Amino acid sequence: MGEHVETPTQSVTLTRDFWMGETEVTQGLWEDVWGTTWPGTDPDGSGYGAGAEYPAYFVNWYDAVAFCNLLTKADDSIADTEQVYYSDAGLTTAYTNANAVSEADVHVDWSKTGYRLPTEAEWEYAARYIDGSIWNEGDHVSGDTEYSCWGTESGSPLADDARISEYAWWSGNNGSSGDPDYGCKEAGRKTSNVLGICDMSGNVWEWCYDWYAAYSGGSETVPAGPGSGSGRVSRGGHWAISGNALRCAYRFYRLPSNRLFSFGFRLCRTAD
């Protein structure tokens, strides 16, 4: 993790299979599950992209966690008992949108197979995956195997704007403030990575489960970040940011209570 971008890096082993959403959670899915009342600013009036196929944004980390549980309950193929997040350390009371409003502490049962946020390690694994033994360089956009999108830390040639734009919505293809199409774009319109996952670079930042902290500099197995912290990790960059933040190994974080125009999330599930 962090290759060509972070110091120190860490070597990661993941032992549980998982599914990752092909796109970021859309506004249409959000409203189907949560309802038409958004927890943050209404996207229909925001000017940053509105429509059923646009990514959900102005949702904070607590909102995203509660949504995962709500979707697990709404999905008839998954037992309600497979909800991942709980409001008590004994893991008896599922986390709800009411808990999210009060920003209640979140407790996790990693053995459950319902919808959840990816860990940061899972996110980077999916973003950089090529065949399980060869990896996209950390300073590339997700899906690109040839060019660095910022600097040339990996020794790769530097991508031009058109190459980056093949995979990502970012500052290089998003016009200027005031333009009618300025903002996020419909999910899944850019070229996917080898796993068929779209928009892992650009469009909106994606919340991960982990609290932010420096990497260990050593080897980790199934890491999920420290037990506490002040900011939760986000990954992938967004529609108005430079190529620097589009790099697969680039890290960012915000308070989990923050609801921002550029922040959404992607679903993950532990495979049966």
C-alpha cells in the first residue's frame, strides 16, 4: 500500500474474499433505500450534479455506514442478521439512520456478509488490481497500466490529460465553475479497470472504513486501521481535483461528521 506516493508504505495480505461495487452509490439507489430526504444538502439544488445515475454526495461517514445496514435489510437475498454495523460493543443492536444523525459510535462484526464500506486496504487492492501478481503502480489512475498521472515516481511516462480523462472525471475535463455541466457525472461512464470497476479515480471521494494513521512500514494482515482517530480515510479524488489526488495510492481524510459536495462512497461485501 502507498507505493510511489506514501512514506512509509506497508505490505498487505488480505485473507477474505470480497465484492466491490462497480460504481459509487448513486442518488437513485440512495433515495430508494434512505428516502428522498437527504441527510445533507439536497443534491437537486446544489449545482454539483443531480439525477438518479449520479453519485450520492453530501453524505458523511456515519450516513454511509447506516445506509449499508439499510440496504442489507432491503435486499431480500441477505438475512437481516447479516448487518455489519452496530451501535453497541456487544453487537446486538444494528446501527440505524437515527444513530447516524446523533453520530453514535460504530462497532463492526467483520464476520457478517451484509453491505459495508471497504477497508482502505480493500479499496487500494481493487483500484490497483491487474491479475493478482502484477499491480497498477500507485501513482497511476485506476485502470491505467502505462502512465503516471502525477510526476514519474514509478519511472512510467507521464500521462497527458486525454489519457487521464479516459478513466476519470477530474479538473482536466470538468470545465469551470458556472459551466452547466460543472460537477460530478453519471456513474460508470468512464473506462473501467480490469475488474470492471468504474470511477475509482475521480468523480467523488469515497469513504473507507478506516481511521486515518500513517502506515506501519511493515507487513499487515487484513488491516482495518487503528481503533480510534480524528479522521476517516477517503480515496480516489473527485471531479474538480488535479491528477495528484487521482493516484491509486493517494490518501485523504476528513472528520466522519463532514458532509461535503465531493464526498460519496462505494459498497463492499465480504463474500460468502
